[in-house]
Amino acid sequence: MKYLLTLLLGIVSGAFVAIGLLYFNPLTSESRISPLSVSDSQQLSLGFSAVAGDAIIYTNDGESRVPPYPERVLQLWEASIRDTDAMVTMLRNGRNETAGIGVKFSSPSESTRLLNGEVLEHSVWYVYLPGQGTMLIEQTENHWNFLREIVVPAHWNSGDSWRGNWNGTITSGPGALGTGWVHGGSGVFRDLESEAIEMLKATAYSAETGPVAVDGQIIVDLPARNAALNEP
């Protein structure tokens, strides 16, 4: 019996050590510097709330931590889309004025590698800006730092919540510099091929219901012919 207890103790201790090394591994830290910060082009900034209850529509399989909104919205039960989150939200320009509507679909990536500090999702934004046009943004997102610095502490906290001030870029590809790809659709964005990133700013998170106060920002790199779109 004592050998069995020793074995179990060793397994538990090893598991805690492995989790600790994974959580505190400095090699998995992600840069907070925007890949577009060195660009000479002007940029289009679109803000939105990442809180499900602030969206026009937010839905998933109905079993995730974040509940669909509004309550009677159809849920994504089918096997092919069960792991998908869908959101329709208002987008704001740099002056915090309503600029248009964004539709986002996201799903977990099979390329996730925890040992490399990668908790990946594939996502697509469809952006519609009245009077300007439409564009499609495809990206790979890495949520490792968000999980490690916000979600995990929220679960460890006795109040099942986290409060603080966190800023980070979640876009990690597929562009070589960690940017997403932008494809123009209609209007002034027709034939546009550019890059974009998505950033999050969080101040409150609940372990039970997810984001409480989290704002997102999409930054699109604009070539010269589109630069005037972001001017006052």
C-alpha cells in the first residue's frame, strides 16, 4: 500500500510541476507590440465590445461558458459548427462614432500547442461600413496570454473574477509578421489586399460568464488610395 501511495503522490506532484512549468514558462510569453506599429501607411481603426451581452447577436453551442445573446437566439448544435462562435456587433470609428457592422465567426484550431504557448483559433470578420464598402478579414488568433493572465487568475480568485488592466494583440497570423489578411469586397475597398490585427483591452472578467468589461479593436493597414477613409 505504501508503494501505491508513493506512486500516486509522485504522479500528483509531477502533474503540479508540469502545470507550473507550463504556466510560468517565460519562453511562451507573447509580444504586446503591434506588428503594424512600424507601418508607414495610415490605418483604419474599428472598435467594438467583446462582451456577448453588448453584441447585436452572439451565439454558440449553448453549452459554453459565455451564454448566447439574446436568450432565444438559435444555437449552433450541428456537428460541423458545434465548436463555432458567431457574433454580430456594432463597429465604432476612431471618434467613437458608429461606423458599421461586423460579423465574426471563430473556431478552435487543431494547431494549438500549449507547450509553445499557443491556444489558437481561426476567425473571419465580415465588415460592412455604410457609404464606404465591405471587406473580409481572416486571421489566426492566439489566446494564450489572455488565458494565462486573465482567465486562469479569475478561476483561482475566491470571487471567481478578475479585475485589472490588460492590453494585448491576439492576431498571430497567417501573415508572416503575425498579421491577418484583408480582402476588399465592395465600394472603396474593392480589390484591396492588405493586413490587419485585432487587439483586446480587458478590465474585468468572470469565471462563470466570461468577459465583463473587454473592448476589442481592429486595425486595418490602408494603402495610399484608401488612407482618407480614416481622416476626420
